[in-house]
Amino acid sequence: MMNLSWQERAACKEADTELFFPSDRGSRSYYDYEQINNYCNHCPVQQDCLEYALKNNIMHGIWGGKSRKQRRAITREVRINSLRSA
């Protein structure tokens, strides 16, 4: 079982989840990155949040201040680096 106690210390724990997991607006999801960064850039558990999304291959929403596209790039980079060091 994964320890999720870090979530209790998250800067966004009282925020509207719509900010990080928006409904579709038109053909694309809309993110207010300025407001998201106000939470994530000052969050004491930003790294824990990001690691949780990466380890669990979460494809939706913003986690640790990173979008799905940014998390996929991180995962790719980690794979490339592990292949290089093998």
C-alpha cells in the first residue's frame, strides 16, 4: 500500500480540483497555469506529488506542477538515462 500522507501537506489540498483536473472546454482542456504555479511552486510536497504521478503513470491532470506532456518527457528522459548507464 502506498503512503499518501504527503497529500495532507499539499498547498492545493483546499483548492478546487477543477483547477488541476479541468472539464473539457471546447476541443482541449483548459489549465490556468499561473494559478496552478501559485500553488505548486510553493508547495512543500511538490516532488512527492510529481513522483506519485510518475510512478503510477497518471495521464490526466496536473501533478507536481507538471502537465501530462511534461510528465511523459520526464519519463522518457529517465528511460534514456537508465539505458545509457546500463
